[in-house]
Amino acid sequence: MYLTDFRENTLYDVITKIEPDLFKRVTGLSVEDFNLLVNLGVFNSIHMNQAVFAFRRYEDASLSYVGYASHAEQKRREDLRQVGLYDTVITLKAE
């Protein structure tokens, strides 16, 4: 799901607004089911943001290692880039 044009969006937005059909096919959960779980507190947003950030760093390093620049890297022409986490977007200074 991350290797799409939507890497700068939050994972929550990708699931609920951008690719809900893909989410349903992969997990078997509807957006309504997912929102119910979110409202019940199943997903701790602080931990989810940390986990997505760690995954993104690992993924970017892995892709760079094999010679594939992520979509965000291909698109950026400035020193800052947007990184979508679970329910927030942060701005990172390019390395």
C-alpha cells in the first residue's frame, strides 16, 4: 500500500478515503469495522505513528539499497519531504 502515489498521506486516510476497497480485500474489514476498532481504542495512535515511522525508515533504506528511489524521493526537489504516518503527517529534512 505504501509504494503508491499516496505515501505522503496518513495511513488512516489511505484506509478510509483513498483505498478502502484495497483495505477490504486485504483485511476483510470494512471501513466501518475499522472505524469501530479505532473508536474502541484498539489502535494507540502514538504507538501506531512510531511503528509506521520505523517501517518507513526501514523500507526507504531497503529500497535505496536495491537502487529504487521511493516515490517521495523521486518527487521531491527541495530539502524537506512529507511523511505520512498512521494519523499524522510530518516533515523531514532530506538527508
